[in-house]
Amino acid sequence: MSRYVLALDQGTTSSRAILFDRQGNVVAVENKEFRQIYPQPGWVEHDPEEIWESQLEVAKAVLQKAGVKGEEVAAIGVTNQRETTILWEKATGKPVHNAIVWQDRRTAAFCQELKDQGHEGLFRERTGLVLDPYFSGTKIRWLLDHVEGLRERAEAGEIAFGTVDTWLLFRLTGGKVHATDPSNASRTLLMDLEKADWDDELLSIMGVPRALLPKILPSSGVFGETDPALLGAAIPVAGMAGDQQAALFGQACYRPGMAKNTYGTGAFLLLNTGEKKVVSKKGLLTTVAWQVGDKVTYALEGSIFIAGAVIQWLRDELKIFQDAAESEKLAREVPDTGGVYLVPAFTGLWAPYWDPYARGALLGLTRGTNRSHLARAALEAIAYQSRDVLDVMQEEAGLSLDALRVDGGAVQNDFLMQFQADILGTRVDRPKVHETTALGAAYLAGLAVGFWKDTAEIEALWQRDRAFEPAMKEEEREELYGGWKKAVERSLGWARE
Ligand code: ADP
């Protein structure tokens, strides 16, 4: 009898493996960091072999730690850093180049070229994305243009492209399966969102031969079985989704109007819009959340570049405390910021402003401003930025949130969570299990093999650690938020010549 589902959570800086039981509890976790390679300013690469080896190592280690055999694992779910691009030889499984990581900006000029040719509207409408080096498509093109002889080999069908999910699946199945899921495929600039399939017109503009591409299969479903030599049994790989979409699934946000926010270094907000693809006019991305059976669920996504990182900045650069958790104690020492606003636009602002020239601003200082006010202003800024995104999301989707489900490192901060609820005027729900990304992958896989019956069963497993109810008066909320908007205005365009 299989009692566990194994999630492989392949992130940007580390590979993790987490074993879950039937109640969605974490049984054991293993983690291994790997090398970040910076060949030039603005370039970021990973060694695909290191990604694979670290992932396999932690998968083996977590089973050993829990004393669980391969045959006791009902299914494997994979979740991954998104957009990172790998090309390899189909026959040998050998990568032809390092992985080009999502953060890598080397294709900025090519993106500008595509814009100059007037393609932006087409890509926005059909893929839900913006023409930005962030996504996989232009990274594939770069490899085809820069690795000698690669284009000819790709056209001859000898080469495979994959995002990290696809790469791991290929290796896990001993080179048998070359496939991805729509949540990952929707981050390539090559997929028609509506059809959840590759689009010939986009492929031709991007100069990417179809022969490179994996099959797109439902996010929940059996993709293949692991080579028994790897984990001691042929285990079905039955779920795959990009990390943010997996977190939305792990948070059981299954109905339109449900949303999650992950408060890590940055913050990632996703709103389930159901079967409706909402194309944003205000700087949000449209993405596939997941496909279960033949039903595709869509989401709106908004990213905030600096969230928890503003706390790291107070700690490491200003040295006003030693530990991120102290920010809460300091913030509670004052009744308010005394009119101080901190706009952490350290590298510009992302959604919904998209201003690369915005810079950080500290406004409203008086003679009495102290470090408690600063700590409080920093935490409040995380909440204000999340409201900026959520307001636009709800407006464009025509949906209103009942509650916001939260995860990520900074949700331990009760002050932040309460202020978030206050400034949104919406309840904030913090779950007991924080490993929502891995949990989402596990759920997708477990559903496919009948380990869990349906999403209703999973919804019932979602357990609240704490609810934060909005307690602030409407008038105060809008006054505070109005001050934030004014502060943001002052920060916009600052670094423009
Ligand atoms: P990532 O996955 O992006 O590395 P994590 O989810 O591990 O991030 O969260 C780490 C971030 O959360 C850091 O930026 C840190 O400053 C912030 N953080 C951690 N604990 C707290 C806290 N108690 N209050 C505020 N921020 C916190």
C-alpha cells in the first residue's frame, strides 16, 4: 500500500525533496544548494547536470531519512523554477549548453527587435505575456544562434528543449518521455493560451523549430514512470507545474476569485480566474494555472520585485536589527510610522507600474523619526505593494476576493499579516503547512493516481493556522493608502536621464 507522495521542488538556488502523507503533512524534507554561474553582468546560468544530480540526491536522501521504500511512493510531483531554458541531445541526454536562467537578461536586444517589428500586441494577446528576456522563447533563440551547428541539428529533430520540469522528467524516465505541462509551457512566449498548445505563427516569428518542443500534457496525469534504477521502483511521475502555479494549487485556490500571495525575497500574487483568460491592460501577466483532465484553469499574475528583501536591506545595509523577525518587535513599538513612507523601488518597480527608472524613496521624515518608524514603514510597504497588485487584479478580472491565502518566509510576521488585512480590507488566511509549492505538486500527482479522490478532498485538508481579520476603519485605510500612492509618484522616473 502506497502511503506517500514525493514532491520534487527544483528552485533557483536549491533542489528540495519533500515527502507528504495522505493528510498533506510533511513527513521529511531534504535540500541541496547548487552553483549559480555568472558568465557576464546580467547573465545567469546553471549546470543542468548539477540540477539533475542535486535533485536525484535529495530524492534518494528524503526516502532514506523517512525509511520509505520506492514502492511505498504512490506518485511523484515535480515543481520548478520557471522559464529557465535547457537544450539537450535527444539520443544521449547530454545538454548542449548551460541552462539560461529566468533572471538572465542577455536577450534584451532581441526583445526590443521584436517590439520594433510590431509584434508586442500579438504576443500579449496570444500568450498573455510581455516581450521580455524573462521568458523562455528568446533564450531558445539565443542558443540556436550561438551554439555552433545547433540550428541544423534542431531542425533535424536531434535536439530537445525543456524548462526544468521537462528536463527532470526526461532524466527521471531514463530518457523515455519528453513532455511539459501548460503552466510551464505558458511561460515560453510560444504557447497559445486559449488552445494550450504550441503556436506556429509565434514559433516562426521567434525562429524556433517545432521539432525541439516537448508534448504538452495535463498538469495532473501520468507523464511516465521513473527508471527503477533511480529510486528502487518504477514510480509514476504524475504531476507537474511551475512553482507559483503549484503554490496556488497547494493553497487549494480552486475557485475563481481565490488568490494567494507568496512573501519571499519578492512577492508573487496569483488570482484564479477560472476558465476565463483575462488579458491585462495594466501590466499583469496571464498564465495557465493548471490543466486537470481537459479543463484548463487560468490565472492573473503580478510580481513584486522587493518584498522580504526590504527587511534584509534594513538588516544588512542599515543594520537597524540583526534578525528579520525583530522588524515586528520594532514596528509594534510605535502606533504608526508618523507619516513616513518607504518605497523600496531599489531596481525600479514591477507590477502594476513597470517603471525601470523608479528608485527607492524615504518620504515624510521628521526630527522624531526613529528606527521603529523605519521598520514599520518597510513592513507596511510590502502590504501596500500587494494591494497595488490586488486592486488591479480584482478590477481587471471583475472578481472580488473573500480572503487572501499567504505563504513564504515573511508570513511569520504577524504585524505584517494584520496590516495586510487592514490595508486590503480583506481577511488574510495563513495555512498550517508552509510548503505550499511542494504540496501543490504532490496534490497534482496524487490526484492523478487516485491517492486523493478529488479537489474537494484536498480542500478539506487545507488547514488554517490563523486568520487575520481587517480591523481598520475604511477612512483610515484609504488615507494611509493615499499617502502610499503619493509616495510612489515621487519615486517614479527618478533615475531617468
Ligand atoms: P525566498 O524563497 O525568496 O528565498 P523565503 O520564502 O525563504 O524567500 O523568505 C525569506 C524572506 O522573508 C527574506 O527576504 C526575509 O527578509 C523575509 N522574512 C523572514 N522572516 C521575516 C519576518 N519575521 N518578518 C519580515 N520578513 C521576514
